[in-house]
Amino acid sequence: AWNCSGPNQETGLQTYPFLNDYIETIDRYYKTGGVFQADFKNSFPTERDRINAWVARQTEERIKDLIPLMDGEDLRLILVNAIYFKGEWAEPFKEANTKKRDFFLPGGHRLKTPMMATKSLKGARYAAFNADGSFFETSREIEVDQKTGRYPGEDGFALVELPYKGDALSMVVIAPNSADGLEEIEKRLTLKSLGDWIRKLKGRTVHVELPKFKLEDSYQMAETLKKMGMVRAFVDPRYPDSADFTGLCNSTDPRDRIYLTEVLHKSFVELSEKGTEAAAATAVVMAPIGSAVTNLVPFTPTFKADRPFLFVIRDRETGSILFMGRMVKPEV
């Protein structure tokens, strides 16, 4: 957290009274960070460079220029967090198997993209679902000539979980059975439904195809957060039902009351045969104011992410989501 509680040029006093409890909490739980004094009013470009350099260091130079140029006159605090992840697959894809194949786009279009492929991946977990999100029981054995019933219909979808080395973390990929199916999955996607789907994953051998891709994006999230219900934090304290950040500063002086003016976010994800590299940073800107056995053969499902899909990097023990994204058009 960079704040303007440094010495005032004219008085030599602190210009903003942040609570010691708040400062001590950041020091206690955020070991790579802390509370840093900043002179936003007189030296915003310098302070901006300092913050952006810290973010770049924490993300191995993957996230740069998080904080744009802006008027620092009324800034009181810029709260920044950054995360960096680099994991190797427990079972890497062989580079020799990566070939340019069709990635199917909505509307019948297609794009040639490098697709990684592995046959008989044994460490994966797999589950398939019908269009309404209900579980589709994937057979472990099928009749020799069985062509149907192996997967849910075109409006269904499937999940595969690929563990990273150490098995503590994994990537879960959610792919529809049709190129136009992602929107319907997203309509059903909630924290609860995602948890329900993940709990249905079962360990089994799976044939997997995934595109190589690199994803970079940036967002101004204030309006999005408001639409999601986070409204009060952005309301000027001079108005009813306004922001309450007394946990940072409980001064009775109205000039010391602060609220959110913008939330900035940047992300980076790269998927390759060896594993995944991902980084993200966020800045919060605050301002005051049944058949015969002899006819059955083992069935190994194929999971193809050769159409728009969702992905989640998660902690397998706690279920915590570290990264979540959607891939609509792969770029390497």
C-alpha cells in the first residue's frame, strides 16, 4: 500500500492519519509488501514509476505499467496486490505431438492454432455434464461398436483437471461440446456450480488436446464491480450510504474520509507443453472525499479444448481459485 502519510512539505507533519492497526496488519500478512510513504501531490510520476517497478519485480516482469498517468492531487492511497505462478505439469505434453489443428470459433469459423495433445494421460480427472449442468455418467466400458452414449449431447460440456508437479495445484479446463456453447456454460457458472462440477471429477485415463496460448489483458473494473453489487465503496462520503473505510482511518475530520475511485487490473497467462506461467496485479485507487461382458471394451474419453473454453488454476486442498479466465481465440 502506497499512501500519502509522509511528511508534509510545509509543516513536516503526516498528511494523512492511517491507523497503526491497518499498517501492522499489512506488515504481518503481506511479507513482500508493506505500507510505503508516497508524495502523490508533488511527485506522482516518480511514485507511479516506483509502484510499477514493484509490481514488475513481483511478477517476474510479466505485469508492467499497471498504474497509468493520472492526476495525483487528490490521491490518498493506492493499494496494490500482485501474484505470480509458474507450474510444470505433473505429466508434460510432448512437443513432438503439438501440431497446427483447427480451433473452432462461434459461427462456423475456424483458426489454425498449435494444439498440444497427449494420449492416455493417467494423472487427470474427468467429468462430463448435460446442458442443464446435471452429471453425465461416463462409462468405463462400452460395447465394441458403440458410437453413441459415450458423451453428452452437443449442448453438453466436460471438465478435465490437470495437476501440476507436487499435486498441490491444478488447472481445471471447462469446454463445451460445441463451438457456440461457452455462453450457456457461463450463464450457469457460479461459485457453487463450479464447486459442484469439480466434486464430480474422477481420476481416469483421458486423451487430452489443449491449445498453446498466451493471454494478456488489462481492465478498469470500477463499473464492473458496481454492476456486481459493490456500490457503496465508490460513493463519496458526503452522500448517504457512502463508503466506510474507518478500518484504515477513523478520523472525525470529513476531509480524511476516503472512497474508491478506480480499480485497475492486469493479467498474464501462458500455456505450453511444460506447464503454465501466470501473473496478475490489481490496484485500488482511493481518494478522499447393461451388455454382455464379452462384448465390452475399456473406454478412454477424449477431452478437446479446440473451441472457446474456461480455465481455472486452483489449490486442490483448499479449493481457492488463484486464476480464472476464458480463452476465445488462442494467440501464441
